[in-house]
Amino acid sequence: MKPPRIEFVGEWYDLTPDQPFFVGRESDLVIDENPFLHRRFLSISSENGLWWLSNVGNLLSATVTDTTGQVQAWLAPGARLPIVFPQLMVMFSAGSTTYEFTIHSEAEFFGTSSLTTMQAGTTTVGPVHLTTSQRLLIVALAENVLRQTSPGRGEIPASSEAAARLGWTQTAFNRKLDNVCDKLDRIGVRGLRGGRGKLATGRRARLVEYAVSSRLVDAEDLVLLDRPQQDNP
């Protein structure tokens, strides 16, 4: 079995079974010079006949999903998971920037099939039911990520910038952000709330990670941002 390969912004990286491959600010795959990013954040290594993705950082987490978006894991510091799908998409945020790379493998220990279909403008994806304004909010936050021609990095706008993009007041935007984070938190999406019921400061980035990796929104939804302002709340 050939080792997995990593694809990042159109470039490919080869792995070898005898040594781990690190991803971070100063690693085998240099993601960025972002000071919020760990020097060594993730590692891919071979052990007991399987390849493993491990979080070797101490602050950041990563969202890992298969190509369908139906199987998703939140890789917290110290956690690891086996690479069991032909392709794994890995997304994570450091500061206001979200990054993405793909692990390609010949092994397929598990398979998935598409059980749900999604069209631009629809408000239901699996168990998540979104109002039109909630979908608009997510698309506005994920716009830079969704517009990438080669997935790699995208900036997450500040709440004030996203509110202005939609023509909403800051109060209306914050209320909708609270509502959609609460809704996803109730169905088990981690990272959208902090301790003692307080919303996490990085919830916008985590919301984008979840929405893009789970196919809750995609590039076809960008047309929603071009609708007349009177369609928005």
C-alpha cells in the first residue's frame, strides 16, 4: 500500500512510513507564517498498519471530514484518528484565517454514500434546518473560503464586515449568529460555545469550518449574497 499524499493550494507532498510528516508554521508542510498557528500542529504517521492523523498542538483544533461531508470529526489537542477514507479534508483556523488541505490515500477501509442532496438556496441539509437569513449569515462569513479556486486559505470577516456585506445592523447580525450557533450546538456541533454557557470567541471560524466541511453551504450559495437588500431582514 502506497503512503498517503497531501494536497495544499495545488502542491503535492509525499509521505514516508519511517517518519512522521508534520503540518504547521515550521514543519514539513509550512502552512503559513501566521503567529497564531503552532510550529507543529498536525502530524501524519504510520503505525500498526494504519496511517494516523494526530493533533500535536496544545490550543488549536481541526475539523476532519470525508468527501461527502457526512462523516466529520473534531480533532482536539492530543487526539488522533485513523485515515480510513480515500480522501480526507482537513480544515482549521488560526486567528482570522481558515486553512484547508486534503489527504489522499489508496486505502478505503470505510465507504460513504450520498444520502442527501443540496441545491443553492435550500434550507434543509440532513438534520439541520436553516432559515434564509441564517443561511445568508453563514455564506457571508464563509464567502472568502467558498470563492477559492484552489482550497488553501481564506480570511474570516469580522462581524461588522459581514453585517455590512449583508446590509444588516450589528445587532441583527449578532442575534442571528447567536441563534445559528445555538441551533448547531444543540445537535452536537462542538466548538461553538465556551464554558459556562458563554459563546466561544472563535465561533465564527468554527462555524465556517463546520458549514463548509459538512456541505451545509457551498459555492453555489454565493448567489444569495447578490439578492436585493430588501430580501434581507
